[in-house]
Amino acid sequence: MLERDEPASSIEVIDSHTEGEPTRVVVSGIPDLGVGSVADQLVVFREQFDHYRRAIVREPRGNDVMVGALMCKPLDGSADIGVIFFNNVGYLGMCGHGMIGVITTLKHRGQSIGEKCRVETPVGIVTTTNNVDGSVSFENIESYRLAKDVTIDVPTIGEVIGDVAWGGNWFFLVTYPKFEISLHEVDWLQRSATLIRKSINESGYPEVDHVELFATTPCTGADSQNFVLCPGLAYDRSPCGTGTSAKLACLAADGTLAPDQNWVQAGILGTTFEGRFQYTATDEQRIRPVITGRAFVTSQSRLHIDPADPFAWGIDPDAASRES
């Protein structure tokens, strides 16, 4: 049963991956979201057109790992473009790997965005830089640590200690225990991070939707290696741009990383982001992270929406479980 009685239509998308993590940039085919801020447009998208989100990133056209990026008009006069990020379960405040994917996709399309591009997101302005080596850097929104050494008891794991931090999304960064991070351990890492998220949410931090685990020994050439559980329970194939921003905020708060000192964050695949930060002008408890990585365009296509298709708007696991 379709939620909307709409004629057949198509949505133009361009896919890329950033250090292994996919981004699907929506070029055209979405109804007009009005003239408000990007945050306002996100509300319209969520409340009136959420079925498009499901059609774009959920099966059978997408998958649980896919992050969508909808290009929209910015309200902020200083911004060049606007973007809304979303995934299989909802919407993201910011998405670091997705931002690198967006800029790489715009370059692929031949769109003139200059060396610098100011992007309005639902949580603030992000400034990107096209680097001469083909990589993309972005200066993220203000990031900070909210709570240090939060201790929780997690079933089957025991005592877990970590920091709650904001990097464009809310993270619980586990400082104890450390984990073996490899593709061979993915099932255990996902189960562990899911249990940890449930426990940290129940411990007074319901806003936390990402959990970041760290390795006992990082891979060669990296200062750190992480495993990041995303809101839809998929894991980030990249080192996670907002997660790296949250990590830098914690390092800055502890005084273990100096402004403009380089930090190499590896993800589960061994791919890396380079990070550095500056304190904000008004508050040394908050930083402006700069994250650098590379994206590669993988395909360009049109998604066909056929009203006769029972899965035209994506497979809804909740609806499927109700019907069964």
C-alpha cells in the first residue's frame, strides 16, 4: 500500500564513496521545500515528503549504509549551497563523509563552486576547501565535549567509560575498554556498540545516536582507529567526519592535542581522515575542526518511482513486521 497516490516519476542521483562510505547526492526530482532556512526545509521534507527519503536510501534502491544528500537553496546570504543529509532511519544534523562526497560530486558535474564553498546545513554553516591533490577539507560547525568519563554498566560487556561530545551529531566515545577493530570482528563490534548506545541513552543521554569505539592498537600511520555505529545500526566504513570532530573536541578539552596539530583518524577499513582544529574566538571549550578526506564518484542514475510497485517508497521493516 503506497502512502502517496502520485504519478510515476524519477529522481536523478549521483553516487560516490568517501574513504569507503557511500553518499547518494539527489540532483533533481524532489518536491519544492519552500524558501526557509535549511533547518526549516528539513522539517518540511520530514513532515511532508519523508517517503522520498525512504525511496532513495532504503532497499530495494538503497541499503542501510547509504547516506543521502539533498541539495537545496540556502537562506543564509553568505552560503553558496544548502544540503540536507539523511539515512535509512531519519535525518542527520551534519555528515562529514557526506560533505566531502557532495563537493566531489559537484566538481564531477562541472559545477563552478570555487576553491571555497560555504554550505548551509540544518546545524550551521560549514566551509569546504578544494585541495590541489584532489582531496576536500571542511571546517565543521563548533564541536565540544558535553560530559567526560561517563560510566555505565552494559550487559555482557560490564563497565564502560566514555565521553559525550557533539561534532554535528551526538556521540558517545568509549575510552574504556578498548576493542579489536577489524572486519573480522564486525558482528561483535555492532552488537557491543548497540548495547552501549542503549545503556548511554538510558543513563540520561537520549540524544546520543552514534557510538564510537577505539582500537587497542591503531593501524600503521594513524594516531587512532575507530569503529562508529550509525543511527540505523549500520557501521561507518569511513573514519566518520563528525565522529572525528567529536574526537578532536575531546582531545582539545584534555589538552592532549594542540591547535593546528595534525591528527590522523583511521576507520575500520584502514582509510583515514586528517584532522586539526582551532579554538573558537569566544569559547576555548569549543573548537572548529577541519577534516580532510577523499571521495570518488561511482555512478550516476535515475531512480524510477512506479506507483504500481509495492515497494515504490522503499521497504519499511516496521510495516513488514506488522503485516506478518
